[in-house]
Amino acid sequence: MPAPRTLLLTGAAGGVGTLMRELLPAHGYALRLLDAVPVPGAPDAVVADLADRAALREAVRGVDAIVHLAGISLEADFDAIVAANVTGLHHLYEAAREEGVGRIVFASSNHAVGFTPRPRDGEPPVPVTTPHRPDTFYGLSKCFGEDLAQLYWDRHGVETVSVRIGSCFPEPTSVRMLSLWLSPADCARLLHAALTAPDVGHTVVHGSSANTREWWDLSSARALGYEPRDDSERYAEKLIAEHGLPPAGTPDDVYLGGGFTTTAPRWRAGGPDGDGADVRGPGR
């Protein structure tokens, strides 16, 4: 499909949203921004909550595609997660269906499979077909999002690429992140591939850079045309010197989700950015 010209970017004030609103225009997109809080430097951004169905439908109207980063991005009480990441996501998909938007890129997370054991030396990377094993209510909401995307493709013909984002920061901040880091530039490349690849139906991909210490398989992302260029290895010596390797048997050593499997950082209103992606907090 030709590159969409007008793109709705939800969660535009968040960590990943801020990075993408700076990087995606270079790939040929005119951005329409949406967040529950004002977007710095963007007075025309739509300020609306995912509960506001009328505002969502107005924001969706006339766009070619949607990159959905909005929602709660850390662990929270179940009811809060459901309101933002389950009911709010349903509202977005309904708005897209009603307005005839044919492609959504959904920010899923490694925490949808967080209790999956990480591969050891000599073992194959974790495939994208690995069963859901959420490590939190947050991760559970990402499992729901992937299934909702499948439903809307099968029933309504709305295509989605669900990107299980690892850790999208300017640079990794922990030893665990060396295996799951997604550089901002590679994130923009991956989103562009997800927006332009033909006939995606509902496709799940892992979202990380070409890391030497990679834990999961990027083949479905590469099949979309994604060509990662960055590698976390240049940060490895410094991070290992500062933090040491995770002790054997600890969550960071055993599971993809790391510390989220035991003590996940908590979201608070007005605190972490709520951009729906894996962007901050210990163990991200």
C-alpha cells in the first residue's frame, strides 16, 4: 500500500510519542496528534481521553492510518488498566471502523509474554508465535489488544500490526535492556514498515533493534520490510561495569519481562507518560 500521508499519533505527549513525533515526519507523514494532556509545542494537538468516543471519532476522521501509543504504560489497578487499555482501545477501534481507517499500528509490549523464559546461549530466539504469558495486568491488557486487533481484522477488515515493543529509549539503561532495546530511529523505521507493508491482516512483530544480545526473533518484522540499523552492544561494557550481570535465578536473568514478573513499577495519574509502550521504569 502507498505510504499514508496523514497519520493519527495517539499518546503523542508520552516518551515514545515524543520521539516519534520528531522522527516520523522524515518518513513522509503529516501527523495529527492526540493525548489526554497538552502536547508540548503542538497547540493544534487534540486533547482528549480514550473514554471520549465523540472526540476520538473526530480525531480519526480523515486520517490514513493510526499509530496507537496511548494508554497506561506501567502496572496499575485492574480497573484503571481496563478503562484505559481495554475499553479505551475498543473505543479507538470502533472509531477507526466507523470512519473507514484501514490500518492501525498497535503498541503491544514484551510484557504480553513476560513470563516466557529468556533464551540461553545456543538456544534459538523466542518466536513471535510464543503463547501469551503476561506478567502484569498491564501485560494482560496487551494480550487483549492483540486479540482485539485479530477480531477487527477477521470481522471488519481493519488491518493491524501489533508491535511488542521491548524498551524504546535513546539508549539502554540496564543490562537487561541490551537484549530488548529498540532505538528511537529503529522504532520509526519499524513503524514505517508496519504502515506501508501490503496485506498485513493482523501481524504480530517483535520490536527491537539488531542487538547482538537479542532474545527474540525479528523475522516477522523483517518480513514487513523493517531493516534495523542499531545495536545495543556499544553500551554493554559501560552498563555491565556499572550494574554487573543479573544474578542467576533472578527475574532479570530468567524472564523476558524481568522485574515486572515480581515487582512492576506503578503508573500514577500525571506521572509516567501513559503512552502504551515500554518506555520507562526499572526493568523495562
